[in-house]
Amino acid sequence: MSNIDDNAAEPGGGSAQSEHRTGPEIDLGRRRFAWLTVGTATTATLMSRSALAGGGRMQCGGSWNHSAMHSMMQGKNWTCKGLSHRYWRKRVNFDNWPKAFRRTDNFKNVCAGAPAFDDRLIRVLRKQARPIRPVHWKPFLHQIDGSSLNSYDKALKNCGRAAVANMLNAAKFDPNFALTTSEVEFDFRDAWLVHVAPTSLEDCQTQVDTCTHMLNSARSQFESLYG
């Protein structure tokens, strides 16, 4: 078993630099449906990955659920969808992290398009990191119902944990994982970030509720990729 200390500094100290996908800003109205149509979105994403056409088996250890979608689309028997957050956060598995990532890397540097946590990846995996809310909400936060914000923070922590796990899966099993690191970042950003500033307390509350729903949906979709 590894004796690595979570708080110990690591040599190199670099972060993975993914190629961030860019495109037109997505307003709140369009984003409402992004994760309500996860089946269609996933199919489109998987079909866009030409690397999957080679087929084969992902050797990532353990006994994992069969992916019906992969088999249907590629005519192959895929036996592994990825490793869960439970795997990546365990000390005994730290040596298996892809070389581009370190557990001490800051989430907001690795996931620059959605800097929702100012903390280390390992703390995001363990849901110990303090969430950062969209900056446009700041004028209204002191008026927002506390239980609503608590629900949002919980959804963000859960989704962030799943996003980090899939960042590691994408880097570890490229090109045989369903998403690239930049696609994980894009999808997480789409669930977290509101581009349109609210103009009233009611508008801000609606955004909080909508983003809470989308983060929960994104988490479910992310976790479906690793069983």
C-alpha cells in the first residue's frame, strides 16, 4: 500500500493542459435542455469519436458493466466504461493516475473553462473542496434561500467529483474512452456556468434552481460512463 501523503508536494508541479473546445456562448434558455437530452447528446459524442471505430477492449482492471451503446455502435463487446471516483481517490491507486495529472493540481487550472473549485483535484474527488459559484450571482447571494444554495453546492460537489474521475479516465484510456478531457471540461462548464447575468432576485433564484438540476443531470451522465 502506498504511503504517499496527500499534503506532500510533488516534483514537477505541472497541470494537464487540454485543448479547450470553444464555440458560441450558450444562454440559459438553450442550456435548460442540454442534459435533459443526454441520450441524444451521448450518441452524438460517441459517434464523433473516430478512434472508437478501431474497437477492442479497454483493459482498465476489475469487472465492469457491459456498455450496450458501445457494442451497438461498434459491433464490439466493450467490457470497461472507466474507473470510478472511488478508485481514483484511493491512496493505493495514486501511482495509477495518468502522468499528465497530479492529485495536487488545482482544479481551476486543469478545468480552466469552468473554475468551479479553487482546490486540489484530490479534494474535489473527495467532495472536500469549497465550491465557487458563478460570479454573476454575487449581488443576489445574500438574499437567496439557504436551502436552495445548499442543494446547489451539493450538486456541484457531486458533479465536480464525477468530472475529475472522467478527466482521469479520458487521459488514462485515450483514445478508447467515450470523452476527451476537453469534452469533459466543456460538458461540466455547460452545467455549471451561467453566461447571462441575472437582473433580479427571482431571475437569480431561477438560475440557481436550473443549474442545480443540470449539475445533477450531468453527474448522472458522467457516472454512467464508469458504471
